[in-house]
Amino acid sequence: MRTHEHKGRTIFFTALTAAALLLSSAACGAGGPATDSGDQPAAAETTIAVSGAFALFPLMTIWAEAYQDITPGVSFDVQAGGAGKGMTDMLSGAADIAMLSREPRQEELDQGAFLVPVTIDSVLGTANAGNPHLPALLAQGITPAAAQAIWITGEITTWGQLLGNGSADPINVYTRSDSAGAAEMWALFSRGEAQEDLRGTAVNGDPGVAEAVRQDTFGVGFNNVGFTFDQTTGQPIAGLRPIPLDLNANGQIDPAEDFYDTRDEFTAAVAAGLYPFPPARVLYLVTKGEPSPAIRAFFRWVLTEGQAFVTEAGYVSLTSERLQEALQQVNR
């Protein structure tokens, strides 16, 4: 694992994410179509600029590398900066595709946002692995009401209040400073309405929140799957532990609610419908208006051959019906 400097702060990346950054190129703009059945041959130098959600960034870099290998003349510039930045970049023409980890705003649709659902990801609450209250937290979990009292209303400020053990140790709350789908999903789970409802120290990006919690014994935050579990080992990232959800609100994590030990175990629970939406959600690739032939060909590949990478990368596949609907949308 490595660290990288991002906007003046040290952030934590998995090995896969660090390697994925090497895929970025300096060029921008989908200048020509890719080779695909029914499309014209690719131009000599076609670069597709992609910007947006940290949630989709690890899988998008895998897709980009695989697609480049089989499509001569096509390359990708993939940058993570949050869902809001991706949508702004795409709508302004600074990027060709936005990675979106929330539902679109009406104003984005009004500007011509064309959404293609591509996979399912989830947001998880996270705590420091060295927290002395961790055993009790893992046994009890949190409910939406508890999350609301921590992140929205601020009624719960100590571990004693949350766990009923009398401790005065503070709960140090972290949230996102950038416009993020993960923050919106966590706000909705926590009975808020928008990211702006979340309390806490605001930190930039998924890696920033993960690192802040790793460095704070009493810290809690939230992260996408790719920044909660190690992409290589499938175990929780060193220094972090997922916070289990008490789905039946009985004050304990029952065996049927205990699926956080590994990434594969967790994503299987999401696929089985055991983890709620939100904080699980559909992820999208978005263009302004109808996609160009080059991007349309890439979308078609993502929804077919590209789905072979989804599970291995730690995401959950859409249903076959949803994939077929998306294909019909892309092909129309």
C-alpha cells in the first residue's frame, strides 16, 4: 500500500488504486469512434476523459485498462474527485464521462445528463481498528436512529451514550468536504436529506476520510467498499473496521447481520438484498446528451464483456434485466 499527496493532504489508497493512477494520460476529449460492431474504426488518437466518484474509480480504471488493450487508438484519462466534480466537469465539457454515485439532480437532467447504470456499490460506516470500544460496537452495531444522532442531530457525542457503558470518550465524527455520492447515501441512511445535513470534520475524498479515521482512535466515518476493504486481500484496510448495521434494531448484531469480515462476504450480502438501499446504491456513467460513437461502443462493452470484472473488483452486478434495459438505452 502507498500514500499519495492530494490537494495538500496525505491520503490513503489501496495498491490497486495507486496502480490505477498510472493509467491516466494528459490528453482530453473523445475525438473519434472506437472499433465496435456497427461503429467506424477508431481514430489514431482517441482519449476519453473520465471524472467523478471515488466509488467507481477503482472499477473504471480496470475497465479502461482492459478496453484499451482490445481497442487500438483509444485511451482513457480517469480522475477521481467526487461525484459532484465529475458531473460539473462532464456538463461543462472538461470531461467526456462522469462517474456518478448518487441519483442525478433535476438540474443535471435538464442540462442533458444521459445516465447508464453499470454496477452496484455500497457505503459503510467505519471506525478505527484500535478503538477500545470496538468490541462493543461490533456486537451492538448502529441503527439509522443512532447514525442520525451521531451525524445529523449531534445528540450522541460520546461512546458511553452510544454503547451505554458510561464512557466519556468522545466520538470524533468525519464527513466529506467534496460533493460526494457516498456522503449523500450516508445522509439518507442517517435520516437526513442531503450531504449538507451531515455533521463532523469535513475531509476531502474517500481516501481522506479513511485516513482520518485510521489516525483517530475515537474516529468514525464512512467509505465506499473500495476504500473500506483492501483490494488485494479482501480484508478490512489496516486500521479500519466496518461498523455493522443493526437492521432489526434489537440492540445486537445477529448472525444474519454479521457479514463484514471480508469484502466478498459483504458484497454477497449486498447481492442477496441483506444490506439496505441506501447506503447501497447504483453507480452510473454519464454523458452530456447522447454519447459519441466512441463512448457508445465503450458503454456497450461495459454492459457486456466488461461485467466479467465487476465481482472480482468488489462490486455487485446489476440484474440481467437492468443490464438489458441499459443496453437498449445505449443502442437506441
